[in-house]
Amino acid sequence: MKKSQIKTDRFSSVIREVTLKMENSEMEDSYKIIIDSLRENPDAPEPQNLLGLWNEVNKNFDLARKHYRAAYALDPTYRPATINLERVCSTLSGRNIPMNFGNMKIEEPKVSLIEQF
């Protein structure tokens, strides 16, 4: 198995576990999982994105934006962070964008949110 496949499988497992914990309001447990993943993979965008989601769910929008930006800075091609950043930074149109834990299939928009204004 390739190293990149192992990394992908590892993050898929973390994303599933955090998603389940957050859906069940097990916020402290989900936070611990995210922090452990961040310690193991400080250069990966996935833990930063998850930490942004955790903060957003807990209504700490400034910190959520910081973590989405950190995920974007680590990998500008990681679309879940871009989508989440667009949602949390937009005032009206972003409200219909679902939270993306990194486990959703992403279709490229025909028009970006910025172009709509």
C-alpha cells in the first residue's frame, strides 16, 4: 500500500469518528481526536479543517475562520476547507452550504460565491 493511501485511509477514519462524535454531541471526545490528529499530522489540512468545524459548531466563528485559513494555507487544493471558509465568511448566500468534514463528494460550482455579488 502506498504511503499516500495510508494517509488517506487514516484521515478517512478520523473524519468518520469526529463526524459521529459531533453528531452525537460528544464535543469533548471529538476535540481530543482532532487534537491527536493535529499532533500526528501538523502539516495536513484535514485536522485544521476539523478543528474549524468544531469551533464553528461551538459558535466560535473567528477561531473557525483561522483554522479554515490554516487548512487552506497548508493545501490550497483541499476543497472542504475552502467550502467551509466561504460558508463561515459569507453573510447570506453561505447559509445554505452544508458543513464539509472532508467526507462529502465535491462538485465544482459553475459560479463561485464571490462572482455572485
